[in-house]
Amino acid sequence: MSPSQPALPTVRLGHGSQYAHLLRLVKAAGLLDRRPRYYRWKMAVTTALFLGGWAAFVVIGKSWWQLATAAFLAFVFTQLGFLGHDAGHRQMFSSSRANYVVGVLHANLAIGLSYGWWIDKHNRHHAHPNEEGKDPDIEIGALAFTAAQARGRGRTAAAVYRYQAYLFFPLLLLEALSLHLASLRALARRATRRPGWETALFAVHVVGYLTAVFVILSPLQGVVFILLHQGLFGLYLGCSFAPNHKGMAMLDPDDRTDYLRRQVLTSRNVRGNWLTDFMLGGLNYQIEHHLFPSMPRPNLRRAQAMVRQFCQVHDLTYCQTSLLASYGQALRHLHEVGRTPRLAGA
């Protein structure tokens, strides 16, 4: 493996485990085979949209119509993020170096996120989904996902958590800013595998983005453009990730659940069609993705029926619901957790 490509978690299982059996079925069906032609087409289309969006930005010039451009680019940035995610899981190419190059170009250069920092964070999430103290995706100070978190962060935080279900979507407007700042801190600490390249590409993005905005737009228009673009970018990202695990089973730090059950019971699929697959970047097949992180995105739909049937045979709960229902489940969980400190005190 190339030193430029961080390794994803390795799962060691007995030869006769249920997961090993499912893995053999999936491999026999060719569902772990790479799909480079699909990804070349996907990258070409998304890059064209990215360049087209910025070309429209230049042509439209100093106008409030640029708010429409900001909304369009928020959509494109998220689609680029999905491609960076797939590269991070080595879904695209057999070459680790090729996946790494695609990842840093889409993350650091195109959308201003540190690919190396995100890979490390995402690896830990995949290894410990919804596990308190180990999954970084539930270690968010602004939200409490367990009663222990809600009780252990002070009275002021506990008072805010009572309303966290109402604050959840507004907070997502700050998600892109949070990711940019976390990337900047990681690069400043040189906490990535290739900090020189990542920092250079990140700097090109930041300088190019701010220069384009404030050279073409007035200062007020520029500020409003950035707020709208980054806010919608964060909202779209958050709305794509929120259905995956929020409101699903939470695991204690000393949990010893086997890999198959750990991944299935903490994940939720979103029911839909080709448009759902496109808008959510294939993350609506979260169960299949967590069981087989390197499975190419277009193969997830084909794997779903096999995985669902396997879970039914082994009496393993397979959660799938609509997009709106998934948000409802996540918000109910946040509401219940947020009320815990008050009820305990009473």
C-alpha cells in the first residue's frame, strides 16, 4: 500500500463467522469489483458542473443573481465531497495512489477540506459506529447523543440540549465552517500523511475562493454569497449524513458486539430510487456501505437485497425507512436525550 493512502480499518473474523459467509457471497457476485469507468464518468460530469458554476459566476458578475450561483455551487461542492468519500474508501481504483490523488484534488483543492484529517476521523467512525467515546461523529460539543453526554457537560450545556432537536437543522448551516476550521487546525499541526501537499492545495482553494468572490462582487454581496454558499453546503452535507446513524442503537465503550451486528444495528438505510441514490451519494445504503466500505457506490443497490435477506435469515434487524421518517427518528432521539438531565433532576 502506498504511504500516501491511509488504511481503512481491518476486520479480523473467524473463518466460520456469519460476516465471513456474507462476504463470500458478496465477492462471488462480483460486488466488490472496482467500477473505474463509472467513476471516470462521474468525475467528468461533476467537474464540468464545478467549472460551469464558476464560469457562470464570472459571467454574471456583480449581481444579486449570484445567490442562485451560491446555491448551485453548494450542491456541486457536496457532490464533490461524495466523490472524495468514495476515494477515501478506495472504491474507485485499485491503485492507492490514484485514489489518494482523486481525494486531495476533490477535498483540499476543490472544496477546502483536509482529506488526510477526514480519512483519519472517518476511519475511527467506521471502526466504532455510535460507540460512546470512540466514534468522533457523536463527540460533538454542540449536541448530546447519549444521556451521559447530556449530563456530563455542565448545566449550561444541559439547558441548551433540552432544545437540541429544534436547533439541529439550524446548526447544520455551520457544518461547512466547522469542517474548514477543523481542517485548518489539522494542517497547522501537520497531522496528515502529506502535510505539504495538503496545505498547498488547501491554501490554493482558500486564496482562489476569496479572491474570486471579493474581486467580482461588492463587499456586501461577497459576504452574503459566502454565508449562503457555505451555509447550504453544510446543510446539504448534514442532511445527507444525518439519516445514517442518528437515532440508531448506541454502544457502550466496553461493547463487544461482533462486527456484523455492530454495523447493521447502528446503521439505517433510506428508501428511495435513483434520485435518492444521486442526491445522497449512495449513503442511503448505509448498512451495505458499513459492512463493505470498499464496495463501489453503484454496486450498493445490487447488494441491498442480498444483505437484507441475509439479515432476515439470521434474525438481525435491518432498518430501512423514508428520508423524512429518518429525520423524525433522529430528532426524537435528540429530544429524548436532551430532556434526560431535567427529568433526572426532577
